[in-house]
Amino acid sequence: MEINEMYESLGISSQVMDFGKEIEAALKERFKEIDETAEYNQMKVIKAMQENRVSDIHFAATTGYGYNDLGRDTLEAVYASVFHTETALVRPNLISGTHALTVALSGNLRPGDELLSPVGKPYDTLEEVIGIRDSVGSLKEYGVVYRQVDLLADGTFDYESIEKAVNEKTKLVTIQRSKGYDTRPTFSVSQIGELISFVKKIKPDVICMVDNCYGEFVERIEPSDVGADMVVGSLIKNPGGGIAPIGGYIAGRADCIDRASYRLTAPGLGKEVGATLGLNQSFFQGLFLSPTVVSGALKGAVFAANVYEKLGYSVVPNGSESRHDIIQAVTFGIPEGVIAFCQGIQAAAPVDSFVTPEPWDMPGYDAPVIMAAGAFVQGSSIELSADGPIKPPYAVYFQGGLTWYHAKLGILMSVQKLLDAGLIRL
């Protein structure tokens, strides 16, 4: 069976296939650049594993309290080496990026402290953590004050307003690297470094935390290389490489990580406890694979940007811009476009391809959300997935793909669904 016949057997028409081939042919140089970054980051990960003398003994399981978990301690040393930080907290009981951010924030903020976001509103699931939307156990309930400075109309930092906002009570500045459910640009590591430098000139002792979700290994450096005191992320996103079944990380300054560890476990216990239950091998192996997996997801994002830009839709980033995370936003302007796109991604999945996703009132969100994810790990955003809130401007957010070929199939299938629904013409 020829390759075109194979795609046709999966539901991709020759018309859509030809359209995709035309787009892909023009992306060879972009893909070459992505491969070069992946090669650099692969060497960085291998170097960190070699320096910390990773051995098969580190894959052994621990139970109960997890005292003297050699694999856990070595994994955290590897993460500290990769991110060039003093230490790290990498645990299976950090169940998501939101949870890791919550631990980092609540561990380092006290009643009366002020939390400042100089990049506008955070991702929806953090609104209840902070108390922007009232919720039981929020930082607001514990007396932490929140302020934010919105971005300028062009998506850049409002330095003048940030300077006015930082005051004697500002304890922690949170910087969300990726766009979340917004159509603003994702910030480059260089831009984040400039913002951190600006804030620390105003108040040198302020803690700068970066929500690094979706950004790991997209560039050759990380926010911790440009002054971030903490970088935080999820292992079912980039650094888990599609292998880690759960987990999150917080890497950074030793005092900040220690405080976070006391919030994760208990005061007086911190990093000394926490059994890994046989998950260490998947964490090590996922990190090892991560640069290559991220490169496949990036190629899919670039392909998606160029496909939908040619179809006339607003895309962020656009087809030629540099990439700083794996997320591609496409604004359809109507709910039917978001729904058809997600149904195409689901139809291309290796798991649950027969399921038809529909919008629903998902916990932590203020509008119905549609999610497509036929993943091996539930909620894994490094696997091929797409989601978006059913509210104006009706944008969908596409990310992931453990291989470039799967990401490509997903995008072609999304185009096919839109075509079949009469929403586009080729």
C-alpha cells in the first residue's frame, strides 16, 4: 500500500493530502532548525545524566515513607543539572502543572504577602488557586493579596505599570511563559530574562517564578538560565517525554525549593520523604526522550500554523515566527470551527479514536470546554491534543504529538473535518 493510500484508509482525502504536501514542502529549513535544537538539548540531558552517574539501581522502587530513595534524589539532581539550578523537587505526587504551581506558590507566600503577575491573567485553573475566582483553600483565603499588570495591546510588557505595581509587600512575581487560553504571544526565554532583570532592579529580594509548562526544550536555554528563582512544570507535558505517567517538577533556588517541599509533604519532613513506587525509570526515560518528542510536537505546531494561516484564519504564532512553546492557537470566530477541529484531532488518535468530543462544564473553568485527547496518559498535553473554551473569540489550542507523523495526521484530519462540515474550502 502506498503512503497516500494509507492516509486515505485513515480518512484523509487526496484533496487534503495534496494541500498538506504543499505546506510541508516549504518547511524543510524550519524543521532543520528544530532538529538542531533537539540535538543540542539531547546532549544537555545526556550530560546531566552522566554527571550524576545514573545507574539501573536508580530505577528501583521504594514504598512507605520513601526514606533514602536513591533514585528520587538522583533524578532531582539530574533536573537541577539540566535546568542549571541549585536543587529540584521532582515527584509523582505533584499530579499536574497546576498542582506544582500551587505548591511553589503556597510554600513561598505568607499571609500579608503580595503576589504579582506582570503578564496579565494566569491560566484558568490558577484563578481559583489564587482566589481571582473564589474557591475553598485559595491563597486569598490565607491572606495573600494578588495584583496583576495587563500586557500592552501588542502583547509586550507594560514596564511603566509594572514599576508602579512592585511595592514593599510584593513577595513573589509569577510569569506564565505560555499563552494559556489567550491569543497573546508566548514569551521567549530572552524576554523573560529581561522582565526578571527589570523587576529585580526595583526589588532585588523578590522571588521570580516562571510557569514553564509547554516550554521545556523548545529553546536551548530555560528561564532558570536567565534569573528565574523557580521554574515549574508538569511531567505529562514536555519533560516527561510521553513516558511519565504522572508528576511535576519545581527547580530553582535551594531555599525556595525547601519551602515548597514542606508544603508538599509536611513541615519538618520536606524532601526527605516520598516513595516513588517504581516510577523512577519512566521519569528518567521520559526526560531522556523529551528533546526528541518536543521536536516532533514543534514541527506539528509549525505545520498547523502554516496550514491554518493559508486557510485564512488568525494563528498565534504565525507561520513564520520563532517558537517558544509547543502550543498553536487558531481563532475560528465560531464555536463550530473549534468543535470540528477537536473532533478531527480525536479521530486521529491511537486511543479512543471512535469517541466524539463535545463541550462540557469542566472543573476549574468558567465556560464549557471541549478537549480532544486520545492519549496513553490521561490529560497528557505532550501527546496529540487540542482544547478550547466555547466562548469568544472561539480559539482552539493545539499541542503535542509524540511523533511528527502523528501530529501531521492530526492536523490533516482536523482540516478534513472542517472540509466535511462545509466550514472551509480548499
